[in-house]
Amino acid sequence: MLAVVAVGGNALITDPDRISVESEIEAVQAVCAQIADMIEAGWDIVIGHGNGPQIGFNLRRSELASHELFEIPLDVCGTFTQGSIGYYIQQSLQNIFHRRGIKKQVIAVITQVEIDEDDPAFVEPTKPIGMFMTAEEAERVAAKGWRVVEDSGRGWRRVVASPQPRNIVELPVIKQLLAAGVIVIAIGGGGIPVVRNEAGMLRGVRNLRKSVVDKDLAAALLANQIDADLLLISTGVEQVALNFNQPNQVNLAHLTTDEAKQYISEGHFAPGSMLPKIQAALNYLEHGGNQVIITNQDSISHALAGETGTRIEKQPRSNTGNVG
């Protein structure tokens, strides 16, 4: 059995008042214990991860040091987070494998994802990234070529485009590693957005084309391209819900693709939050995928056993048995 597990970047920030390398590693160790349970149960896995908060930290560091050092463009900040978070996950799994006697290798692959430079998302960038800023800080950032918007009364943030992922450049390498039985960490932060010119040469997308690829959409694309049996999206809630955070909230244990589309049309899923996860699920299922589970990182094992989480499939299930 083969699964793509997409871990949210916010899942690595368990305490907003205690943000550090050590606290991120602790959070990674917790989710890796759940992933190791899957591996012991017989799953081969590709692990993707988000990087929203972490890419913001790198941008801020770059700006604070700009009086002495050159600033780092967004695509390169993405490579930093692929390296650092990939290292946390890789080492955490290696240590768990050692303790449990699991004979597996794990490796992080710096991953590029091709996009269309004329993607409509560039017309009106809407994807918030990085830390909140005061109006004065936002003005300085805007003067450097960033688009900034006020975000729900909480402060100002950068916004960039979120184009559709078209192709995973390192896909052949990922397939070779999986065939060799290696656990792969890939498409970190959705992958580094790149374009290919007519001569076949790649280059990073930056300057006026600042962008990040949604990690769940990239995970869905990868899951289709490697014929994964399961797309598991780890997020901040145990189950997908209608009327989220309202007195009449309804948690959903199961969803069909038709039901998901209906709920999208009714506005139940927030853009930049649950909506891209549901869209990623639909992309995967409508291109040959089997099933999707959405849950939080502490509930992965229980969700696989059919005890919690939200399971999305093309047709209703006849029973609630576990995935494996």
C-alpha cells in the first residue's frame, strides 16, 4: 500500500508563545511517530509538508539583515524550509526506526514543481504568507515590490499567487526511491515553483511572479502520478465540518465527491484553509485516486482505522472498515 501524507506547516507550531527549532522538532517527532505506525502496518509513504509560518520566518530574517546582507528571494526561502523541515522529519524517522527496529531508509528530496507563468492566479494574488505586520511595516515591504493586504483586522500580510502545480520535476527520482523501498520526503511547501523555457531550461519564479504552490494540491498531483492508494491530509482539525466554529457546526465522517462539490458551492469551506484541502481531494479522486482522509496529526492512526477523521471517496462506503 502506498500513501502520500501531507503535513501542515502550522502543525509544527504547537504553541505560538514558544516558537523555536526545538519546539518544531518536538512537533515533528509527534507526527513522525504516527507515520512510523503506518509504516509498521505495511504502508510505503511519501511525506509532504507545509511551510507557511517557516517561510515567513526566513523572509523576516532576510529583511532584518538586509542592511548587511543581500535579501533572499521567495523561491530560495522555500528551499531553506524544504531543507530544514526535511531534516527534522528525516532524522526523527531515522531515530524512531532505530528504536523500533524498522529496517527502512528515509531521505528528503529538494523538489521543484513546474507551473504556468501565465497562470490566472498571477492576475490577482490572494495567498497570504509570512508574519503579520503593522501598517508602517507593510508600507516598507510594499516599497520593495511586495503586494500586501490587511488580513481580517489582525494586521497586514504579504500575498502572493498560488498557481496550479503542473509537473513534479523530480518525479522519476521519487519513483526510483519508492521502488527501492525508501521512505521519501518531497514537495515540501508544495514544491519550489519553477518554469521551463522553450529550450527545456528551468528557472525559479520570483520578482513580479512571486508565488507559492499549495502543498495539498501538489500532494494530490504527486499521489496521482505515483498511483498512491491513499492521500492523507494532516491539518489542525480532527474532522472536516460544516458551519465551522458556529453553534450549528456539524462534523463529517464521510463525504462523496458530489457532496464535497455541493458544500463548496454553498460556501462551507474557507479559502486558504479547508477549501484547498477539499479541492486537492477532488483533484486526486477525479484523476484516478482511491480515497482521501483529512484529520489532525494526533488522530492519524485512529482515522486509518475508521474511528475518526473525514474520509472522502467517489461513492459512499458500504461499511466503515479501516483502510488497511
